[in-house]
Amino acid sequence: MDNVNDINFSISRFEKMVKENSVLFFDSLEFENIISYYLDTGKLTLAKKALKLSLSQHPSNTNLSLYEIEIFIQEDKLKNALDLVNSILMIEANNYEAIILKSSILSKQKKHNKSISLLKTIIDDYENKSELFYQIGIEYLFIENYTKSNYYFKKSLNYDYLDHSALYNILYCYEMIKDSNGLILFLKEYLSKNPYNEIGWHNLGKSYVKNKMYDEAIASFDYAIFSDDTFTSPYIDKGKLLEKMKKYDEAINNYKEIISINPNSSYALFRIAFCYEKKYDYSNSLNYYFKCINEDPNMDKAFFRLSMFYYRENKFKRAKEYIEKAIKLNQEKSKYWKIYLNCLSKTSTKNY
């Protein structure tokens, strides 16, 4: 807490100095914190002002030069960045932060294999293994080597099991190499060590669906919900699967759980209406379709379903009214136009 207060105090002093157009002295660590704060918050102009003053007060400080390289990279001044980082590495060959920055420059220059080779030279000595392996995985992604990318993201995840970025990239790699069985094995092992990870359970469920292992998928979605009952994605995928299995009552109850989390979910309202329609419970179905369009007046699918209902009831004018609204929202659906033409045909010959 004291450190945060110190940083805030330094930033306040710096901004007061800029506002008053005066010059104050800051030690090098204060400057590092100030520049880092401005870079993290996207205030590049203030970061550059702080850097310029810092180098005038501490001209030989390597850490401040590293921030200068970061700014060069952000401004796409890659030659300047490379020249400066090479000058640092000539003096401090084992400056790992400089090596990481050089790999970023090479990556920006689309020299991904060189970037990878450079990063691998510090694997044994670099302290933050998770960050290093993750960056190597990213470089392999750039050259579409998904097998090696997957390998390094897994190594990164071994050091930080809570890193969702690494986990999502592993999921992406398995998708690209089309290895659903491998993904299931990976997720089961991952979840044995991290049993309350809702993302892992949700994606295991999705993988089971692809393999038509529906009971296992439902169980996985339930574990995801148990791990975080406010995470709506597993509810959605569980609902889709229950509909596919024609378990409409269970699907309705599932979608109502989404409503309890997000009362404004037009998606859940639509799915509930559709499930009631499948059960031939038209009273509840209509009720929820109207709730859906009341919540989201741009839900063309709901207007289409209402039109279909009234068409089947031979209430062609009402059917035409709703299909016109659907078409106004989405003119690309050929089935909308087909119903519209049928309604026109019926209303032009009969008075409904």
C-alpha cells in the first residue's frame, strides 16, 4: 500500500511540475514508475515527457533506456529501437529485459524465427518462465506452427495455472490442429489440478458435444456452472444441447437460470419461447416471444416466429405485420420473404 501511495505521490508531483512548467528532481526509480504508469494507461505523450526529463537527470541509467526502447516500439520506430537495444546488449549481454525487447522488435519486423531463437537462449536463466514460454508460444502462432505453439503455451500454463490467456490459446491451437480427443485429454488433466476452473469445464463440455458424448457434456457444463454460477456461457451451451436432445423442460429451466442472472437477456427469452413452441404450449410461447421483442425490438427471429404462429392460425394480416417487421430488420433471409409472399397472396384474396 505504501508503494502505491509513493507512486501516486510521484505522479502527482510530475503532473504538477508539467502544469507549472517547472523542473523537479526525481530519482530513477520514481521515473520508472511514472513512465510505466503512463505507458500502461496509454498516455504516451506524458510518458515521453517523463522519459526525456529522466534521461536528462539520469543519462546512463539502463532501465530508463529500456523504457525508451518500449516507446520506440510503440511508435513503430523499429530501427531506433533495435540500434538502442543492441547498444545495451553490447555492454550488458545478459540483460534479459533487453533481450525480451529485442525479440519484440524482431517479431514486429516479422522475423519470428529469429525472435524465437533469441527467446530460447534465455530459457534456463530467465526468472519469469510463464511469461517467456507464453511469448515463444505467441511467436509460433504468428508462423502458424500450432503444435509447437501449443507445447509452449502448456509450459507457460504449468507455471501459472490461472493464466486464462495461455489456456485460451491452447484451446485455439487444438482447434486449429483439429485434435478434439487430445483437447479432451488435456482438459481432464488440467481440471484434475484446477478443479474449479469454469473455463476448463465449459470447454470440456463443448469438446464432448463435438464428440457426441452428450451426457458427459451436460455434466461438464454443470461443473462449469457450479464453479461460477454467474458465467452464462455454459448455460447457453447446455441449453442448446438439451434442445438438441429434445429435453425442452430442462432447457426451459436452464434458460430461466440465465434470466435470473441477466433479466434483460433477449437470447434466453427467445430460446424459452422456442422451447415452449416445441412443446405445443403456444400460450407460454407467445408470452415469451413478446417479452423478447419488448426487451430487444431488433430481434428479427422473434418477429419471424410470431409471424409463423399467426400464419398457421390463418390470421394472415397479423402474420404479414410481423414478417414485415422481421424483413425490415433483416432483408437477407429468404425464408422471411417466402412467408411474406405467402401472406400477400392470402391477404389479397381473403379478408382476414
